[in-house]
Amino acid sequence: MDYVSALLPPVVMAVFFIGLIRVIVKTQGGANKAKEDAAVEAALARAESTRQASTKTVA
């Protein structure tokens, strides 16, 4: 019975890891891809403008 208690944690972790990978792969692309890309681009633009503004203030 010790082998069951020794194998259970790795098996449980493997099952959850496979489930996580499947969710990540399924959510890539699709209908929400354009919306997610736009959100990332907006965040990058805000960060860049903030960085440029702080550079102008310091200089």
C-alpha cells in the first residue's frame, strides 16, 4: 500500500498539469484573440508613453 501513497501525488500533479496545458492551448486564438491583442497593445502603448514622459521630465 506504500506504493499507492508514493505514486498518488505525482499522478495528481500530472493530471492537473495536463489539464492546465489543455486550457492554455484551447484559449489561444479564436474569437477573443483580437480583443486580447488589442488590450496588450494598449497596455504597451501606455507603458511606453509613461516611460517617455518620465524620461523628458528627468532630462
